Amino acid sequence: MSGTDFKDLDEVPEKVAQTAAMLACNSAHLARMLKADQYPGTSG
């Protein structure tokens, strides 16, 4: 991978910001879905 960290960027490219926002949204959606109906094979 590259040698530049996300936090070290002076300005975040639009595509990177869009991707990070989509990742956060999808992660929150997955968390809500798993809370409502746990992954098969797990208990508790």
C-alpha cells in the first residue's frame, strides 16, 4: 500500500470522502441488522 496515512492528508480527495462515508453507512446498517437478527449459529 502507499506510505501516506488518511489522517496525514492536507485535503481529503472527494472520492476518498465518499468511500469513507459509504463504509460508515454500510457498517451502521450491518450492525442494526445483526442486532435485530443475530448471525445464524450464534446465541445470546
